[in-house]
Amino acid sequence: MAAARSSMVGPLAGVGAGLRGPHVPDILAERPAIAWFELLTDNHLAAGGGLRRQAEVIAERYPVSLHGVGMSLAGTDPLDRDYLASVRELAERTEARLVSEHLAFTSAGGQHSNDLLPIPWTEEALDHVAGRIDVAQGVLGRQILIENISAYVEFTESSLSETEFLETLCRRTGCALLLDINNVYVNAVNHGYDPSDWLAGVPWCHVREIHVAGHTERDGLLIDTHGGTVCTAVVELLLSVRHLAGACPVLLEWDTNLPPWHVLETEVERLQRVWDRHQPEPRQLWHAS
């Protein structure tokens, strides 16, 4: 398998799509000109079976990344080293370019949540998460990307801004950032601040990937449902940081109300055209006299 993909070794680029099982037959039959696919790590960890084979077949034909929800990097339960070893094996088998997780906890006291749960932005939390990321990266044998989440509560205990927390976390552990623009927008609207101000604090030297998605409004609250096309406000935010993102790959997430493949493909193509059209000018290194 490695030989079949040897010509694709290199960084991700362009706009990719999150791979979802119902779309795999169409993708394999049509071989669409999608730049790359993101695999949901936790769907493909079991040895053997159809989902595992799907991941392998897609990885033979396209560059892929892995994106998970099961590490509970901000949790207090012991890190599951067997789980981490399984993620490493999957990353090696698919030659994943990037491996990412969320800055959240998903379990406590052995009980697992279906949600990504937030943490306060404190020095104590920073020390805790940094130590666990060090362990995770050690088992994985590679850098991990950390994603900012949609958080529906804020903590009065926070003594740092979220971007300060992220920047320090990257410096201390060598991890990188997966910047979710939709999550930034959802949080800003729900908590009443300007998303552009939040983005101004992002340590762009650490950003290696960007996510966009659709969201839903319920009783005045925005919910990060990944259930539709990317709204104009999120696209505008994405383009506002185009000059800072450079060649950073962009990923469209669509998880609920899953449409036929051709609809998702059209949305990826739309975002690719917009992204290409706003490509920043190369920096001029000299001036004519």
C-alpha cells in the first residue's frame, strides 16, 4: 500500500471533505477531484471489517488526515494508551498527513459523554492538558493538532483568553492548531463578542489546518450541528484570514442531515473556488529602482 501512495507524500493542500460511509461507493466509482479526505478516527479503529477497509481504499487514492473525539485530552481519567496505540497504527496504515483531536474532555469517572466538554482557561488547566498532550504525542510518535471547540458555557475561573491558552499550549508541547472557523463564529454569537477580535489573537505560526461547517439556530442559540452548507458569515471570516493562512488546508465537515455525495461535492468545489480566488499575492522581496 505504501508504494501505491508514495507519489502523494507531502503536506495537505486545498479544500478537502470529511469522509462519511454513505458517500464511499460514489467516491470510489467517480474518483472526484477532491484534494483530500479527513477520516473520523474512531470509526476506523476496529481491526478488519468494512469501515477499516474503506479507510484503506480511500487512503490508497487520496491524501488523508485523521480527526478524533476519543482521546479526552483535557480529562482527568488516565489516558488510554491502548487507544492511542490504535490511533498510531491507523495513522501509519493510512499514511495520514495530520492527526487531530479536540481541546475538550469526553469522559469522567469512567463515564463517557457524547459531547465535547469545555474547560476553564487557567494555568492549572494548561499544566494538566500540556502534560497529557506530551504523553499522547509520545505514544503517537508524532505531532498532534488541537482543535478549538464550540462551548455553550464560559467559566468565571478563566484567567487567560482562549487564544493565549492555545498559543502557550503549542509552545510548551510542540503541538499545532486545527482552527475551526465555524466554532469561532458560533461561540462569538452565543457569548456576545466579535469573532474578528478572537481571530486577531490566533497564533498563526502554529495553525496547520482549518475547519468550516454549517450550524443551526435554535431559540436564538447557534448549535454546531455540521448539518448544512457553510453560511456567508463563516465564509467571510474564513476569507478574512486568507492572507494569514497561506497554504493551510481547509476541511468541510458535514455530519448531520447528510446529503447525497454530489451535493457535498458541489459545496467543496464552491469553497475551493472561493479559496483560490482570494489567494494572497506573493510577498515582494525586492523593489525595482
